[in-house]
Amino acid sequence: MARYTGPVCRRCRHLGEKLMLKGEKCTTPKCPLEKRNAPPGGRSMRRRRRVSDRGLQLREKQKIRFSYGVLERQFRRFFAKAGKAPGITGESLLILLERRLDNVVYRLGFADSRPQARQIVRHGHIIVNGRKTDIPSYLVKLGEVISWKKASIETEYYKTVVEKIKGKVIPGWLSLDEEKMLGSVLALPGKDDIDTKFDSKAVVEYYSR
């Protein structure tokens, strides 16, 4: 299955909820969901219909998948891995997704959105423990240090990040040295670090059928 390359705001309109896929734009009146809070498509697509339990479960799965920018096949692999991990499968799934390198780059404030963070990683701007790592799905480990490649420090984008990063909120399982622009993994994310807007239980029920 190919990666979706259309307007990402259509996904937010389809689900009727902001997924923060466009970074700062999502918090301004320019957000399409603020202008037109209706599903994309013709009038027939906008009719309110009763959603089945299966439909609600699918909606929650898609919400998580779209938010983290994961393809269906990748998502199934994460779910299978979460099922083998100790603890609650739904919580383990979200913890694995939080550990993705592109998500960590986003959480550290190096990018305004996960899609932007994924692009930064793919272009080779990010270093993990002194090694260039250009795989967005790489799972960070306890004690690892995330930094910028030396050549990337000279870019205009990096200079913009340095100016804006002071206003960013960093989750407790990560730390950030703003002067050196170094991020560290203090602990693996726990259930208290999981975004409460996601219903992981519905995802487990979806795949259990």
C-alpha cells in the first residue's frame, strides 16, 4: 500500500478531529477544520449516519495510524509486537509508537509536526548516539542521545528551530539541552505519557475480530 500523498487536512475533516498534521497551522484560524468542519466529498458524504461499533473501532485505529504517520502493514507489525510484550496490548502499542525516532524528534521540538519530523530524519539530519540514523521507525532506547548532524547546523531551518524551541513543552521521559540542541531518553515512555485522546482498547477490539 502506497503512502498517502494528498492533502493531510482531508484526514482531519474525515475524522472530524484535529490530528496536528500541519504543525502550527492547526492551532490557527487557517486550519481547514476551523473553516469548514464537515467531511470531504459531496452532500451524500456529509449526511449524518449512525456509526456501528466496528466503524468506531476502525475510526480509532485510523486516528492513531494517521497521527503517527504509519502505514497499515507497519501498524499491524507494531500491533503484533505489542501483543507479545508484557502488559496491556493497547498501551504497549502506543508506547512503541511513541518510541519511534520521528515521534521523538517531534516531541523534542525539532519539528512542528510528525510529518515534518519524518522528513528531517529521512534526509539524514539526525544523529543517534553519534551515528546518522535516517530510519523514522527506529525505536529509541534508554540512555540514547539524539542530536543534529554538523552540516545540518548551518541550515536556515536549524536556526529557526533554535529560536522557536524555548516555547516547546518536552515530555518527562525525554530531556533537552537547548544550548547544545541535544535530546536524551531518560526513560522509556509509560502509560502516563500516552496521549489520552486515543482509545487503544478499540484498536485491540478491531483486530480481535
